[in-house]
Amino acid sequence: MKKFINNIKRYYKYAIYSAKADLKAEVAGSYLNWLWWILDPLCFMLIYMFIAEVVFKSKVAYFPVFVFVGLTAWDYFNKNVTASVKIVNNNRAIVSKIYIPKYILILQKSFVLLFKMFISWILVVILMILFRVPISLNILWFIPIMVTLYLITFGACTILMHFGIFIEDLANIIQIVLKLTFYLTGIFYQISRIPKPYSTILLRLNPIAFIIDSFRKILIYQTHPSYLFLGIWFILGIILTSVGIAIIHKYENSYAKVI
């Protein structure tokens, strides 16, 4: 872990600079420029609102906020995991020429997606004001939940990055798993309405479902998350991250030869 901390101190400026460059390149030549970062999540929210409210007649309170909270957390996790599997191959030109700790590539990608996530959270706040969602002190749980989401995502990405180098079909497998997970995460429906014990199983064994449910509790329903399971997933996030970093430190010298 000491090596990891030293590498973060040494290379975090590169991660920040590279993230800024990616964000600029993403909107270069676009007429709407940075507005796409707002329009993209808004369009997804409108689509799922239409499906749930018009097609399935959902009666969830503050539904636009409910959906947007779920989409914001899911989008961050989904895009990080999807990118991590091929991130070394996609940065072949850098990896093959200079040494850089490979998890710095994941850190850089997470900075890009954290910035977009920040924009989405601003939109959530605007929606909460428009729909007059009551606010309580439980909103202070936002930071611990965000940290837990980041740890779980970063840890999963480091492990998937390693195996993605050696398993060619892993990207396709992950896409299928993520599609299944999406529908089991309660983006546009309340998992609590699923008959027990299935709802309990989903909330306890699916970390993203638990995190999204926790965000909704503190932002919409003025309650607190489960202290026990937030602590459990926080610890598991640290374990995942530690395992992923250890694997990368052990095998990263062979990555350039494989790709």
C-alpha cells in the first residue's frame, strides 16, 4: 500500500492533466460543446420517466428525482467498469513506451467520470428544488456513500483491468453482466416493492443497488442508510482496491508484452 500511495503522489498531476485533455477532446468540434454533459443524463432521465410513468404507470413520489439519482450513480459505475476492461489496450501507445502504474489509467478515467457525475448531482439538486423535495440533516451521509461508491468502483476496475488484458472475451462478458445488473439495481423502480426475501437479497448482495437506495433515502426520503451495510461495503471496497493494486503491482511488467 505504501508503494500505491507514493505512486499516487507522483502521478496524480498526470491523471488530472490527462482527464482535462480527455474532457476537452470529447467536446472538440461539437456545436453544443459542454452542453452534451447536461443533455446526455437529462435525455436518459426523460426516457426512463416516460417508460415508468406512461407505460408502467409508476406512482413513486418525486419520480424525476428518484430516476435521476439512480441514473447518476449507475452511470458512474457502469462507464468506469466498461472502460477498465480495455483501458490498457486502449492506452497501448503510452504503456509500451513509458512506465506508468497501470491503475493511474483507471484513476484518470475516474476523474473524467467524477466531473460528469458532479454535473449530474447539480441537476439532481435543481430537480429537488423544482419538485420541493424536503431536506434533512441525513443529507450529510452523502459523502460517506460517495466514498463507498468510489472504493467499490475503483477496486472492481483494477481487478477487471488485469484480467481484461489476458482474457479477450471479458469485455463482452462484462457487458452482459452489466445489462443484467442494471435491471436488478432498481434504476426506475423501488426494490423495496419486490416481495421478500428477493428485495432484501438484492439490496444486501448488490452494492450498487444498496448505494442507490442509500442515496435516495438521504436525498428524497429524509432517512439514513443502513449503518451496518454501509460499513460492510466500505470495508469490502477497501479490500477490493487492495487486492486489485496488489495484483497490478505483481503483474504489470508483463502487460506490455501481452498487448
